[in-house]
Amino acid sequence: MEIPEYEIQQEQIEEFIPPPRGKSQIEDFDPLVHLELEPERDPDEEEDDSEEGDIIMEDNLIIEPLYRKIIPNIEKYWLRMEPEENDYIEVVVRTFAQGLD
């Protein structure tokens, strides 16, 4: 069963900066948010020794907020009662009917 979009919420989290630069704990690391894939490169393209993103200017640094997806009522989609409620009620009614006969 697919989870509908209206059930998925965004929760803002802090950037992961471990000590000594930051105060993040191991529990704060979320691999779905804090890891980024490097863009694919064309194998025919020549490798350039100088990376464009090596220099970061502190004055112009823009930190984008990080969000992780959470689903508050995920148990509705992952857990099911066996037998289902309607089937269970049907068995109880049938059992009572057989008992009365």
C-alpha cells in the first residue's frame, strides 16, 4: 500500500557538525538527509584538477535548511489486523448463528 502525500510531513533538522567544530551527536545523523550524491560525470569529459567549489566565501555562504520526511500515522499503512475487522465480525456473527441452530 502506498502512503498518500498528505500523510507525509516535513520536519526541519539541524546540519550535522560533529565535535570539535560543532555539537552534533551521533543520534542526530540522518543518512537520508545529511548525505548527498555527487552529480554524475560524463566519462568522456576530461577531469579538471581544480574544483570549482573549493573556495567558500564566508560572507556569501548561504545555508539552506535541511528537512526530513516523517509520517506521524505510519502504523495505519504498515500494520494490519488479521483477520480484518469486517472478517472478524462476520466470523463472530456466523458462530453465534450456528450456536443458536
